[in-house]
Amino acid sequence: MSDVNTPAFCRVLRDLGCPLIYTALLTSHGLVYQNKRTLEFISALPGGVPYVGQIFGGVPDIMAESARILEATGKFIAIDINMGCPAPKVVKGNAGVGLMLDPDLAEGIVKAVVGAVKLPVTVKMRAGWSSDVINCIELAERCAGVGAVAVALHPRTKEQAYRGKADWKLVARMKEKLSVPVIGSGDISSPEKAKRRMAESGCDAVMIGRACRSDPTLPGRTQKLLDGGEPAAPPSTQERLAIASRHFQYHIENEGPEHGTCSLRSHLAHYIKGIPGASVMRSKIMSSIDPEAIIAALNKYDQRQYEDQISNIEQEIAE
């Protein structure tokens, strides 16, 4: 969720009942060397919801110091070590899922971070590097052995990235092996699916990521179901666009109109995916540099208007 889970999106998630938020990836070197953007990200996080600070890196001492820096802010209830990100710019630094290729280094990083802070330390990982290298359970046991208090598993390999189906049987196997809580992740697209996956795998919690991009109500609705209530229905088209408009305005407040408009347009496309006239509306938003025009397009969406535009375009093509 790097570049997705911004402070503005955290504010949206908080407003919609998300019970716990992991930050986007925070570079350990950026924290230690006082990178302006990294520090601004942390200071802009809205209050009112507990956060887990998610760090990445491949140097134990730097990772430990970055964890101390996050702890000192008082904003976090735990520190998470990312061993799951498959992005090339992360992996090339022996970080993210790259750490799964070096279990000794991975264990050393967990031990260093655990020893550096009083906050609980968790680890997030993938199934492994490839179908030939599935080592998540062994690595999770080593991480727990040096003090990790929980492990989150996204049961796809690095080579899969986000393709194919997540193998939740691995989550169940990890839960059988580990004495610490196990968090399952991958393909959670509804509250009912989250509850079913927890029952089938025995995991202690679920983590929801990419599905939130188009429906930030999902974590809050899922928590309500897990607490024994009835979750609200998924948001209607108008409700989704109202959330998108609020998200955009929050982002503009944080980033300013020029940078804020350009940096959020791709995320706005997720909100409008699948609605009537999505392609026409997406084209209008992606080509606009005027924040007021984008807000107006989101707030004044009229399905009939877009149906008419599509009909006209189809007629022109036919002619």
C-alpha cells in the first residue's frame, strides 16, 4: 500500500471505522537520516485510531534505530517489519521479500528491533520467493523465536506478486506451527469472506489491503461482523464517489492543490472502476489539473449523463 495509505487515506479509513492501521512502508534509512518526506508523513497521520509503524530495510542497526525513532513519536502501538513487499526498489536493498532469501539476516533484524524498543514487534511476510522456495513457516518460527509477537502472512510468492490466488492453506499451516498470533492476508474482498477465512484457517486476525482502494468501508464493516453485528451493505455508487471526494479534499489539504491533484488521480480511478461511464469519467479526471473540477465531477455524477455520452460515442464509432 505504498503511495496508497497516505495520511489522507488513513483519515478516510479512520472516519469509516477501520480499527487498526498499518502505515505505508517507511524507509528505515529515511527515518534515521531524517528524510523530510518521511518525517512529514508521520507528523501528518491523523489521530483517533491506533497505528502500527511499518518499516523496511536490510541493515539491523539502521532498522533498530528507525524503530526507536518511531517509538519516540508516541504515535504507534507496535512496530512491523516488512518482509513481504515485492517492489524491485525495495527488494534490491535486501529488504521486503528480499529478506526471505536470507533468513539469518531476517532473524538478525527482528532480534535487533525487538531489543531496541519496548513496543511489540510484528513481522509481515509472503509465502516465499517462488514456488520452489516456500519458507514462510520456517522463517516465521525463527522470527517468533527472537521476540516477534505476531506474524502476518500474505500467501503468495514474490514471483506471483499479486497474480493468482492466495494460498490460505499456508495460513492454516502457519497457525498450527506458531505459538504467536497469525494474521492472514490476501483476497479479502468482503466481511463475509474475512470471517470465513478466519474460520477455515484458524488465524487470529485478517489484514485487508488492496480491496480498500475502491472500498475504504471494508475494514469497518468487517470489524462489525466479527464483533457479532450485521455489517452495512457495500457503499452505493454515490456513496463511493462521496468518499472519493472527501479523500481528495483531505489529500489536497495535506499536499496542496497542485501536487495533491496529480498524486491522487490514479487512486481516484479505483473508486470509479465498474460504475456506468467509468471510462469517460476516468478520462476526465486523469486529464484535469483543476481540483475544483475533479471534486465537481465526483459530487455531481449522474449515471444518465454518462450513459448518454457512451451512447453518443458508440454511435459516432458506428458511423
